[in-house]
Amino acid sequence: MKKLLQNPLVKILIGLIICYLPLLIVNVLIMKPIETSLMLSDETGRVIRFVVNSVLIFGLYRWFIKWTEDYSNFDWKYKNIGRDFLSGSLLAIISVSIVFLILGVISVYRVVNFNVDLKSILYLLIVFAFMSILEEVLYRGVVYRIIENRLGSVLALVISGLFFGLFHYFNQDASVISVIAASIGGVLLGLMYTISQQLWMPIAFHGFWNFTQVIFGSRLSGSDEYLKYAVIKANFVGADWLTGGKSGIENSYLTLLLTVILVFVLFYKANKDGRILPFLSRKNK
């Protein structure tokens, strides 16, 4: 088994199965029937399901690393959690806000009204927090981390970024631009993991990246599911390359430019701090 786990592809597949398959089984066979029998609202059912999933995936991911590696590699520790979480969340909020500010200045983004509902805000925070935990464990904790430890940071950024982008092709109203935007986002999140060596920063960035878009009244990855919870009701008037079209501002060329800039800045920082692992480095052997 140890020889088999030396193959990064095999190890990734095992990791994804261990961390995701039990969630699927629990949701289908346990959580859904409970929600139906108790006649829970969609919001309440989703919150409970995401909380259960997050606790479960935490334990599964911890067990996967303990079984296949040294437990010291477990990257969901409490060291520097405050610093990493604050850095990730502030970077996401500021980045998205800059895009909306520019769109507002050039009259592409027009505010219609405000609807400050603390219950809706809390719901979005909970949903996006747990959603980001699930995705970051799978994409950064399993896929990116394993590739980086075996093949180096650059290849890991490229491969995991493309994998993350292709997954978003199945979103509503997805396009080639959607895949490119998500791939760049995957690279950005991978760099955050490399810099911090933990999942807290990418989890925080991912969660608040989604949260801030919806709060400002944008569709999220092609879906308008969360728009009813937005604090700001707004209209987008302009070309799709500016507004992102039906996919939301993630597909705006302004957002793409901003994320590319962030990628270069974080790569520079990671390289300067000696975090970028070379191809087949000593750590990977």
C-alpha cells in the first residue's frame, strides 16, 4: 500500500474518495430523509447539512493524512489561525469591493436599493463558510498539496488550477471565460496555501470572495440562487466583458485582471519567503 501511495494520482484519488464519498452517502441516506421528515425549510436544512458535512470532512481529512502520511503534515491546526483567516478574508473583501467600485464609477454598476437583513447576512456567512471548507479540503488539501509535495509548486499551481477551473465548467451559464477565471482563482488559492502552509487562509478568502459578491448584488458562478439575500439590490448596465454577464462579476475582465495581479504578487511573496518548492525537490523525494 505504501508503494501505491507514492503515486500522486493514486493518492489523490484515494483522498478524494475518503473525503467526499462518505459525505455523499450521509447526505443522501441520512440528512435528506431527516430534512424531509422534519419538514425543515431549505435554508435550515442546508445550514444543518453543511455544518454536519464540515465536521465530517474535518475528521475524514485528518484520518486520511494520519493514515497515509505523518500526522505533523495535518494542515488544519490552530497555529496562526487568526492571522491567516484575517488576511484571507480582508484580501477577498477588498478585492471584490475594488471591482464594484470601479464598475460603479463608470456607471456600469447601479445601486437600486438596500435591504439590510441580519438573518440573511448570517445565513450567507454560514453557507459560504462551510461551502469553502468543503471545496478547500478537496482542491487544496488533497489535490494541490499532494501534487506540490511530489512535483513542486509551479506544476501544482498549473494542474490544480486547471482542475478547479474545469470543475466550474458545469456551473449554470458557464463558458470558456468561466473556466479561465476559476482556474486563475485556483492558482491564487493554491498560492495562499503555499504561503501559509495551512488551509485557513484559502478557506477565508474563498468564503468571503463568494459572500462579498452576493452582498453587492451579483450572481455567483452563473447562479442567481442567493440574490434574494443580497444587501444591495443593483442593476448591471454594460457589455458582458465588464459586468461578467450571466455568470456574475467573476467573469468580468476587471476581476480577471485583478486576480492575475494578485497571483503575481503572491507568487513573488511565496518565492521571496522560500515557499516555492522546485520540481522534484528534496521534500518530494
